Amino acid sequence: MAEGLSAMARTGRHAAHVTAATAAGFYPALHLLDRPVAGIYALFTPIAFGILSPLPGAGRERAATVLRAVPAAAVLVVLGTVLAVGTWPAVAGMLAVGFALAFGSACGPRIAGAAPGLQLFYILACFPPYEPGTLPQRLVGLAVGGAFLALAEAVLFPDAPEPPYRTRIADALDLAARAASGVVRGEGPDPGTAARLGAAGRELRLSRLPAGARPTGAGRTDRALAQAGAATRRLLDQLALLAGHAPAPGDTASAELLRGIAASCAETAAALRRGRRRRAGRVLAGPQLLEELVADFLKSRAGAPAPRAVLVRRSTVLTAAVSAVTVRTAASLALGGRERLYGLPREQFWYAAEGPARLTAVRIRGNLTRRSVVFQNALRTALGLALARLVAGSLDLSHGFWVLLAVLTLGRTTAGATWSAVRAAAAGTLAGAFAAGLLIVGAGGSSAVYAALLVPMMLVAFTLGPLGGPAWGQGLFTLVVATAFAQIAPVTWRLAEARLVDVLTGSAIGLLCGLLAWPAGARAEIRHAMSGLLRAAAPLVRATATAVTEGAGSGKDGAGENGTVRSGAGRSTAADGSPSPGVRLTLHRLRIAEAAYAQYRTEPAPDAAEAARDWLAVLDHGSRTLVGAYWLPRTDGMPGLPPEARRWAREAAEGVAAATVRAAGFPPDGVRVRPAPLPPEVAERVPAPLLAPLTDVEVWLRALARDLEAGSSPQTSQAQQTP
């Protein structure tokens, strides 16, 4: 109940912003200056950016986004005005503009949020009559509407700012610091702490955030925040394992490293809350000590032999330290630092030295594939809008831009969801058209009546429409446009009829495109994306284990785009310092799978078994595979390693890799894999300096096996898996 009232209050405040901005621009332009064209653009600009576009952030952030989007909207108005010379030029422009704006959502939540509104400005301008002389009025109306909306968002009933994602990471890191300190104090197995760590990790999932608050942009800051969040989830997972087992007495090296992890987590959390930025240098200077502690820890492990249980625990502690170093480095990059990356795998932070243009180009190139849900949605949207423009222009429909507006607002990523929205919108528009017809017949040509009704009509429509769904939205918006257009020119009840015909035409076109272009949305694509990720990760598992035991030059199992075998994939970088083919392919498939998963979470699952499948565990498997490829091959092989131990590493990695390939087919019963532990008789013959890195491989393979079992079984609940 409280959440519903809070949502209504937020929607009401937002409706007040849009209504105030619309009235401030529309009434003076129309009734005082007698500039109807400027009035139309002053009317639709707040609606485009305030209602049609789900802009992220609180009031001031949305105001800044509106001001930055106005110049782009002006370019689209100019382009649409020029191409309105004929139907076919307008259709070609609509196809290009529609695809570019929809595909631009891959570059970040702000662009994705503003894209629908920007589409509207080209739509408005590209319809007849062809009157380039009205361009100044159009631009003035756009500027006035945008300025008033930005002012209203920033000043009128401002929303409280939402906590940023970095604050969630900081809260999780504080919990991690306390958990690491508790493990050092030897508090013993603590299921409560493990449960709290798991819950904190789930809160860092991007699906728990509003779409506009997710760090999904192509820039360095968003990439670093996303990496920091993923590494924090792994850190919490590893600390939960340590908290769930009894400490090893006398293991001073692990205790010292855990203290360093706790200190690093605490300092990183404090820096994330401050949000302090610098132009150069490290934002986090102190945690350099953690890297030194890791180096000392590695040296100490190479000394006197230790029991296997202690070695496994130390390997888990080392894995947690690696995650803490990753979090600290990514957080520093997100806060504006310039990490030198001494002693760190450069491929893991490949974006650190890249400029914004390069990072944007990488994101765009990575999504230019038919398997990208971003590409699919952009193409579906562009084709639907272009077809709607062709139909509206060829049939010379009155107010034909409503046809395109219906395609834009009612299109969904699945045919089923589109059909549901279309049915509701048709019913709502029919009811709204009937009410608008009665209003027009009753009020006649009295523009004063329409002027008096417009503001309360907008308040009601913009409050109840977003809460009530397509039926309420389309029905109430029909009343809004009727009261607005009745002030611009004399109207009859046929305006309501034209609105109904246009919405039904646009609905039919949108439904047709939804049926013909990827009708199943991400529900069909996610299996292929996850399967591709697993198939890319499998050879990297083999190659990483081989690189640990035999050296970097021995990896032979990197898979190419078509499944071909390439050499030199055992390390995260090739001999020339560039990313290895196996790492590049796995990272690319991981990004495609992440996008498919993000859209999948917005669509209804087809059945209970599919809904229960833990796709996030598959993503964790791919991420953990990459982390192992970055960090495990720290040496140039293991001279003196007994052949039996080398054979064990090869066979254990092969078992996990083979299970990964089997899991890519998603068998009905899932995949069960238990990597064979290093036999005690073999471990006794392994020299002490080599036993610890061999244990690291064993612990890594076990973690991969857990991810595989969780992700491949449809009976696993997402709530049971700590990412």
C-alpha cells in the first residue's frame, strides 16, 4: 500500500512538472502571440521528454538531460522539415533516424531514456504540409518547451535523488570489511553472516535497479562501476565461503591478508560515498598496500608445506584478495583516477586507457550483430516507424503522425506483449474518442472551454496514464489532444474519429512488425546468447589450466568465432600484448548475453521451469572464467611438476570444459560436474612451491562447477544462488 502511494506521489509530481511546462509555453504562443506552430512544439516538447521518454535520475539530473537533448532534437526538427518535401524522402529519413536512435540505447541509459522523445521530433516535422518557412517557429517552440520543462523538473516539487549504484557497492563493501575482520578474529562458522553476504550480493544485481540507474553506458565510468559491482559480488561470495567454515589455527599469512582486504574494502567504500574525482593519479592511494600483501602472501605460500585444507583455505583467501584488488581498481577508475595498473592484468581493465570515442565505437561494433537484442529492437522499431510513415503518407491520413506515435508507444519486445498492449490501447482509444466526441459536440467552437479544461485534463492523464497502463494512457491522451487541437483550429467530432483510426492503424502496423521481426524477444535469444557464452568459455578453461602448469606459450585451445581452434589463448594477452582470441571472444559473448539477460528480465517468462533457471549463474560462470584467465597464469609454467599432477590438472580442466559444452545445450536434467580433487598421493610428490598454485586451479574449477550446476538446472531458484 505504501509503495503504491509513493509511486502515485512520484507520478503526480512528474505530471505537475509536465503540465506546468506545457501550459507555460503553449498558452502564450497560441493565445498571446498567435503562433500556432510554435504552440504545437511547445506543447509536445514537455510531453516528449517528460512522458514519452523515461529519463533517469531525479529532478536536477532529468533537467540536465533535457537541456542536453534539446540541440539533438533541433537537428531532428530541421531534418524532418527538409525531408517533408515528399513521402519517400520522409520514409527514408524515418528509417535511418529510427534505427540510429533506438540502437543508441546500447551506449547508455540516458541515451536510451531520451531516444523515444527524440523520435517524436522527427515524426512531427516530417509530415505535410511542407513548410520550411515555419522552421523558426518550430525551433522556438522546442526551445521554450525544453527550457520550461527543465525549470519545472529542477524547481517545482523536486524529487529526492535516488542513491547511486556506487552507494550500494559501498554498503556491500562495508559488510565485506566486517565479515573479513570477523574471519580474522576466528569467530567460527557463521551461517548468519554468510546469509547477509549473499543477500547483499543479490542487491548488487543490475536487475534490482531502475533501468536508468544501471551502469550500462559505454563510457569508462559506467564500465568501471559495473566491473566494481561484479567483483564485489564475487568478493561477498568468497567471504561467505570463508565465514561458513572454521578458521585454520596459526595461519598468520591468511589473517594478515584478510586484514588487508578489510582495510581496502573500508577505504574503497568511503571513497565511493565521497564520490571524489581527480584529473590524474590514484583516487585510492592506501590500498596499494593490499597488492603488496598479495605479493608477500604468494611468497609465503611457496615456503614450508601446509596441509591440504589450509592450502584450500589460503587459495580462497587469495581469490577474495584478487576480487578486493579488482574492486579497488575499478572504483578508482570510476571516480576519475588514472591507475598505472602495475602488477595487474591489463586486459581486465582494458578500457582504462581508452577515450570516450573509442569506447563508444567498441560498444557499437559489438552490438552490430543480428544476435544482439539491441540490434533486433532497433531494426524492429525502425521498420515499424518507416512503414507507418509510408502508410500515413500514402493514405493521406489526417493527423498521420498519430499513427507513428502509436507504433512508438505500443511496440514491445515480444509479439505477445505487443498484442496485449494493442488490445488495451484500442479499447482505451475507443473510450477516449467517444468521450472526446461528446466534449466537442457539447463545447462546440468555444476555445475558452478547451483552454480551461486542458490543464486539469493533462494533470489527470499524465498521472493516471502511466499507472493505469495502455488503456488509460491512450484514452486520456485522446482527450488531451482533442482539447489542445480544438484551441488551434475549429474541430468537429471527426477529430476523435481520426484519432481512433490513426491509433488503430499504428497498432496494426506495430503488431505486424512484432510478429515478423523476432516475435519472441529476448526469451528466444537468451538461450542462444548463454549457449554462445558457455561454448566460448569452455576452451578458455582448458587453456588457462594448461597455461598455469605448462606456461603461457602452451595454450592451444582458444576458439574463434566459428568454433575454429586458435593458438595462444592460454593467457589473457597474446605475445604482442593484445587480448588473446579466447579472451576477446568470451568477453564479447559475455556482453551480448548480459544485454539479452537485462531485456529478458523485463519480459514475462514462458513457463515456470524457464523462469526458475538461474541465467545469472551462467553469466557468473563466464565472468569467473575470464577472471581465472587474467589472474591464474602468473608464472611461466611449473618446471619440476610431476607428470601425474600435470595430467590431473589437464583432466580436471577437461572435465569442467566438457561439462560447460554440455551445459550449452541446456539438457532437461541439467549438468552435474564434480572436478576430481588432487589425489593425496600425487600432492605428496608435488614440490611445496608448486602445490599452492595447483590448489588455486582446483578451487577455481570447483567454483566454475558450482556456477554450471546452478545455471544449467531449471529447478534451481534464483534466490538460492549467490552471484
